[in-house]
Amino acid sequence: MTSPFTITRPSGAARLVFDSPHSGRTYPPSFVSIAPPNELRWAEDAYVDELIAPAVEQGAVLLCASLPRSYIDLNRTATDIDAELLSEPWPAPLTPSDKTARGLGLVRRFVVPGVPIYAPRSLSVRDVQARIREVYEPYHAALDKLIAEVRGTRGAVWHVNWHSMKSTGNAMTPDGAGAARADFVVSDRDGASAAPAMTALIVESLTAMGYRVSVNTPYKGGHIVQRLGRPADGAHSVQIEIRRNLYLDEATVTRTAGFGALRDNLTRLARALAEAAP
């Protein structure tokens, strides 16, 4: 199997940790989907890894998933599983969340409303357990190690969890079908996962570049920032969602002319974060 992630390090000591858990686009041979291949890619945070790649030159260490979120979603708890997808009972208690109820659990049920990824009852327990063991657990272990490394050398760590979002909401998203969205959503679990100064710097930097920014609406931050963000212990974690039509043709999943300018602006943001990081 393909390595579940890549790590790219700056030339000197890392000042920031960036991760992109949903930009993977290497589909393993064992992955069987009933969704058309071109539509399956709509589930990706396509090319977010490339948008943040230059941040390594600003002192960020980058962790990026290799496999797609439709195979396993790294931003969920390991027991947030949709039992309707399983061909047999799970051998331990499950804790499906509202994400699973909307088709967005650890193993995603739909690409978008009306486009299922798997046939009902088609996944074996053994298959899902292998995905957790071979992909999910190694990714989180690698992220934990990077967080500990930077916090150990600097006394504190600023971590950004990067995503992209559809330009308008749909029936599977918390804001509902047709909801208009800002250019960016910056999320810190209503202040629980990061110091206010970190969130404010991100919002102010993006706003100064001319972007419209929403804070904690419609996304408050997923499993990764909830798990890692411990401001009292020096671990600050913020989630950033990028509206896809800033850089992407969402129907064809191809980069548009806006890609380069957005990448340059995100590099400027990374520089500002690296300069201000504890």
C-alpha cells in the first residue's frame, strides 16, 4: 500500500505544524466504489496540499495525507462509524456522531447527496479495521510526534489543520442546501483549541488580503483540532476551510487561474504565523 502520508520539513527547526488530512488522491487498488470516478473526487479537499506546500519555506513542517477521505476520514474519531455500511456487526461499541448521520463518518457514505460511495452492507469489519490500523493510526501518530517535537523545542506549538469547502452548502453540511459561504472559515472550537491571538492573527491577515472570513460558522473545528488543541498546555490548534471556487473548478476538480494568487497569499499567512509563533 502507498504510504499513508508525506512529511515535508523546513531546512531549519520547524516553527509551525501544518496538516492536510483530506487532500489525498491516491486510490488504493483494493478500494471499490459505486460512485463514478470523476464524481468520487468531489469528496477530496483537492490540491490543498499544493496550496500550502510553499509554507515549508516559512518554517512550517507539513503533514499531508496520501489516501482519499472517501477511503477513511482522518478528521473523525475511530469509532464514528456508520453501521449501515458494514456487512457484519462491529465487535465493540460504536459512537456515531452527527457526521455519520449526514453520511460523513469515519468511512464516508456519500460523495454529495444522492451519490453513494459504497453499496449498503458492503464493507467487512476486517476491511475497516485494516484502514484504521494502516492509515488512520499512523497519520495521527505522525501528527502527535510533530506536535510534540515543535512544542518540545519552542515551548509551545501553533498548528493549522487545512481543508477546503464547497462554495455553497448542501444537505450534508451544517449550514444546509444553498447556503452562501465566506472565502475562509477559521475555527477554534469557540476559543477552546487555540489562544485568541492565533485566531485573530489568521482572521486579520486574511481580511487584510481582501478575503471575507467567518469564524466558527458553519464549522467550529473537527476531531483533529478538538483532540490537539490544549492552549493551557502550549498546544494551539486552528482549522481553516478554503472556499473551493477561489482556486478550483469544482465540477472537473481542476485548478483555475486563481490557484497561484491564493497559494501566494497562504504563503504570506504562513510567514506571519511563523513570525508570531511562540
